[in-house]
Amino acid sequence: MMEDLRNGYEDARSRVQGMTMGDPPDGENEGVGQIEGLIALGVATGAGLLARQMLQGGWRMALDREPPKNPSSHEVDWRDALLWGAVSGAVVGLVRIASRRGTSAAYNQWRR
């Protein structure tokens, strides 16, 4: 009976450790546990959406018109489509990477 309890405890412990500290099964994002990855994904998604909203506001202020909703539309000028694609892609990408790394650093600091 005690052996069954000990085995059950060890099994549960290893599952929790795998979710919080272990690598995903395919080796992607080595050193980032599932919980840490989910938190970082949520923060990165929110930061990306916020950055996009700020870019749209900056576009409106700077150019006094709405940013393209669909840059691939034939109704959007080539210059606007390329400018919006380059700027929004670069800024949102950088914000998402920075927020994921910052979240992971904060998570790891908290875990210590």
C-alpha cells in the first residue's frame, strides 16, 4: 500500500515538473516548460495586440487616414500596403519576442 502511494506521488510529481520545468516532447523551445510557455504566449499575444493598436493610432495621427485593414486589397495603394506591412510586422514581431523573453525571465526569477 505504501509503495503504491509512493509510486503515485512520484508519478504526479514528475508530471507537474514536466509541465513547469521540462522541455516539450519535440525538443522545441528547450528549457521552457509548458506553464511558462503558456504564460509567455498569453503576454506576447496581449503585447502584440497592444502594439498593433498603438501603431494604428500612430498611423492615423501621422498620415491623417486609417491604416490599411487588408494590405493585399486592390483598393490599397502599394506604398501604403508595403509601408504598413513592413512597419507593423517588424514592430509587432519585436514586441512579441521581447515580451516572451521578459516573461520567461520574470517567471524563472519567480521560480527561484
